[in-house]
Amino acid sequence: MPAIQTAPIQTDRRKFLAGTGAAFGALLASGCTTNRMVTAAGTASLPAYGPLQPDPAGMLDLPAGFSYRLLSSLGEAMSDGGTVPDKADGMGCFALGNGEIALVRNHELVPGDGAGGPIARGFGTRNGEIVPGGTTNIVLDANTLEVKRQFRTLGGTIRNCSGGVTPWNTWLTCEESPTGPGQRYGEGLAQNHGWVFEVPANASGLVDPVPLTAMGRFNHEAACVDSETGMVYMTEDRDDGVLYRFIPKERGKLRAGGQLQAMAIDGLADTRNWDAPVMPVQMPYEARWIDLDEVDAPLDDLRIRAVAKGAALVARGEGIHMGTDDLFVCSTSGGQRGLGQIFRFIPGRGRGPDMVELFFESESKDQFNFGDNLTVSPNGHLIVCEDQYTDVVDNHLRGITPDGRAYTLARLTMQTELAGACFSPDGKWLFVNAYSPTRTVAITGPWDRFMT
């Protein structure tokens, strides 16, 4: 593996996110048209960071000047006596102070999967045994990335897919599993699943597993928080899903309850573009919100009731990322080719209407093929993790520039998905998971040397 490269990039997290918002804000102001976006979206003419170089270790191909460190792997001993569980999925990075950062990592485990050892306490059981899903925390030296400790922080959940960071330094981990007693896949379960849980970044062990029931029971995927309003936006991994918003009664205290809503777009009932391109790229629409009731949804019908009230359909909403003034949502199977879409949402925050647009729609597998988790790089580019659904997969990290051009950043040679992409607070390291067998790596390189 080549030597670690250090790039001169912004080191202040607030400035980093502000730069991201400015980059995408400039795109909107530039008046990009649908035709510009479509013709610019190809990858062949974009040098980006240069061609990928084969990894001598045979795991992750990167451009010249980039390298990675392997931080955590399936079966490694953890500091709490357990071992690293499998199926590493969504992940967030946090500054802890005292020269430490923490990764909070989901494990999308289902009953019957190995848990990495006994779980002392957790939310749910099957046939009396705590179910294996949940989170682990990895505490790193912020300068050297030395793993100082790693341990379980949540147990007793099912299919913790993705989630999101909060401004108050917690991780929202989302169950993609609306199941329970008497329901499909619910045999032996003691209670309903399909909730959001909150894990503090500074947890030192297993946290109290409290489901945030007011945030709804559905096939949860990811979440993000608007730091100005405290509102939480959530995606749903269903072909007929919707985009949700949660307005908490008390900012930063999600356990106190609040109002769950679904997004509606007047004049546009379906954003998926499957039958026809009814939602053109880069055309802004005004969004409004529909209040939802009975959000515990024992019949897993929350999205169906939302659509009946006028909510807009979204195809398999997965990754969601909040910048400063806008957020981005990945639709895994949306678009005319069914290869994926990315939406941009601009909250009005009481100063104007909420706006939404289709920022990008993949027209080729070389652009991206079933995008999943996403994040934003120090130069304002979106970084999208691929999760292909084929017998043989060829998953990549794909970048998308603020003017809508796609390029390849990395290629995973393992037969599994990439997940959990997130940057360190200083913007130097991109952390990402290989799903199964679990591998958590840190990528660095000359982020500022992008070629157009």
C-alpha cells in the first residue's frame, strides 16, 4: 500500500459544511437546465482524480495518491470482550475532544445472525434471546487513527441499516424491519420492531435501548437533522415509499415526542420517473407537509396512508445527508433506467417555501448503479456508495460534482456493498464500510486536486 498522502484542506467542520452548502447553492443560482445536466453527466470526459490503481491487497482500488487504512474487521476482539459483528452498514463520525474521534457503526443483523458474543441487554428478543442487531462504537486517535477501543453500544434491534448524525452528537440508528409478533418474519419476537434509536457518540458501553416511537414505525433507512430547526428528515426503503419529516416538541429531545409528516408536491404525485420523466432534472418544485397519525403503524401501512393523503412517492429512499442549507436524498432504484436518483431539498425555515428538485438521475451504470448511503466531500462533491442487486456485484464509490457530473472515486473488489461513508471532522479522512464480511477503512488523499 502506498504511503499516506496528506492534502491541504479545510480543517474547520463548520466551514467545511458551509463550503458544501455554498457549492451546491452556486449550482442552483447558475440556472443549470435539464439538458445541461443530462449531457454533462457522463464519466468518460471527466479526469477527476485519475484512473483507479489496482490495490496490492486486493480489496479497494483508488486513484494514484490515495490510500486507505484498515481499521476494523469481522471477528476482531473488542474491548468489551465481544468480537466485531458482521454486516457493517450506516455510520457516522464525531469529535469527542481530547484528541479522539468516534465512529458509530450500524450492524444490519437479523435473528439467527451471529452477534459477536453475548449481549447483556437490548431492546427485543426472539424466543427469549436478545436479537443481534445494533451498533458498535470505534474510538480513534484523531491524529494517528489508532483504534483505542471498540465496543457494543446498542443491542436487541433488527436490521439497523443506516441512520444519521445529530447536532447534539448522537447517532440515530434506524431499523429497516417493521416486523413483530404475528407478522411476517416475526415468529418468536417479543415486540414490534421498525423504530429509530439514539446512541450518544460518547457512549462507553451499551445504552438504554429506547425506541423513538413518535418518529414512526416503517421500513426506516436513514435520517438527518436540520441544525437550524432541529427537524429530522427520514427516508424509507420501499418501492412505494415517501420522505418523512419529524418536528420534535423539544429541540434535541426526540424522546419527548413530536409530529411526523410526509412530503407532498402539488401537481406531482410520483417522483420515480419509472413510466415517464414527469420530474425533470433541475426543475424546482414547492413542497408541503402532511401530518400523519397512528404513526406506530401496526399494519406497516404508514406510507400507504401518507400517499392516500397526497404524499409524493419516492422509490427506495436510502442515504440522506444534511449540509448547511440543503439536504440530499438518494433514491436507489428511481429514474427511467431504474439505476437511481438524487434529490435536493431546500428547507424554507419559515423564510420561504420548502423546495425540492431532482438533482441527478443516473442514465448509465457507469454513472452510478443503485446508489445507497451518501455524504459530501471537502470539495463539495457528493460521494455515493453503490449497493448493486445482481449475482455478481461490482460496487464503487461514485462522486457527483456540483454541476452534476458523475465520476468514479473507488472500486471495491469484494463481493459486497459499500456503506456508511462519512468524513472525519477535519475533512481529511473518508471512512467507509465493506458490508460483509465487515471491514471498516479510512481513505485519504489529495481531495483538493480534482481535475475537470
